[in-house]
Amino acid sequence: MPYFFYLLFYQAVNIFFLESDDSTKCSSHSSPL
């Protein structure tokens, strides 16, 4: 069950980072934080 929430959290953080910093797209894609 925690895995499902982790996926949602990962996508949310990933989108946030992508909108915040588009230049670090490759770096943020590997690690959520």
C-alpha cells in the first residue's frame, strides 16, 4: 500500500521540480529529492 502513495508523491515532487527548475530535468528524474 505505501508503494502507491510513494508513486503519487514521486510524481507530485517530480512535476513540482520540473515546473520549478526545467534545467535540472535530468537530475531530478533520477532522484525525487
